[in-house]
Amino acid sequence: MTEATARPVAGEARIEVCLSPETLGALESHPGIDMFRPAAKQHQALIGIARDAQSCVSVGVDDERMVAYAAFHPPSDVESWGEDRTGRLIELGAVEVAPPYRGQHLAERLLAATFEDGRYETTVVFATMYVWHYDLKRTGLNDFAYKRLLERLYRSAGFEAFNTADAEVRSSSANQLMARIGAHADPTVVEEFHRLRTRPRFFG
């Protein structure tokens, strides 16, 4: 192959922040983006998220193919976090990197790029880490090693761990609530985050 037609090797992905639904829809999706649902369905879910003005889907792109993503959105109405009275809390719903591209710091780059322009500095972004979402099989890690991996990832973007009364998070010591309180976060949003995290909630 000539230089003009050669496909970039894994690791040369570029980061694109907060893509429009149209731009996301024009990308192919790597088949390895399948941790939460089949790749094609995950792609459609991300397009749906991108339609919300408060949401942000940042992606790693290699030769017009999505190989990684980080999805930020308001909490779902069906979740307890959806009871946010300010309407301004943001959930980091998922970060996923296709297996051939792992080890290239794409997850860290996605988070850093998304927060870079200050878009979420006036609010609280939280992430709920659940052991049943961990990719233990493909990474070969146990649940606590995977938890530590995620903690390092989120701390690199300014998140910190918080205790919570949420029964779902507390159901396993390998679960964790983490959040990033923006440098200029509205006090009412911060208060609402603490109210929700400390209010006992049950599931099942």
C-alpha cells in the first residue's frame, strides 16, 4: 500500500469533542464497542444522547471509524439521580475503548479534552461504577483491580470518590461513586448532589 492509502495503526486515533448527531451518524463504529450492547445499537444510543443540548459525546476516531467514546448526559428519569431538582447534574454514563486501541491513553484523552474548554465547570459530573459493567473477561483483571483502574482514570480528570447511601452502589465493595465538582459549580447544584448521594435509595 502507498502512504496515501495505508490505514493508520491502532493508537493513532484523534479525539473529537461533543460531536453532533449528524457527525456521529456519519462515522463507522468499531465492532469492539460492545461492552453495554451490540456495537450498532451502542452507536445509535450515542447518537440519541448527542441530540440533548446538555449532553456531550466525545469520541476517538481512526480513519472515520469510532474506536472509543465518553458519553456525558443528564441522569435518566428512571434513575434516582434523575430526581435532580436543579436539572443541571450531569452523569458520565460510560467510557469505552475498543480492545485493539486499549493501552493508548484514549480514555484519559477523551476525558481531558471534554473538560478542557470548561463546559462543565459550573456543575457536578458524577459517575457510578458498578462491577457488573466491568470488562473483566477481556482485561483479565479482577473486580477490585478494575475498580482501581477506573479510579485512576477518573481521578486524572479531577473526579474524587464519595460515599453514598445508594443501595445499588453499596451492594458491592467493588462499586464506587465518583464525582467532579466544577471549579465554578453553582452551590445549589453541589447541595443537590450531596442530597441525592446521602439519601437512602433502594433497588430491585
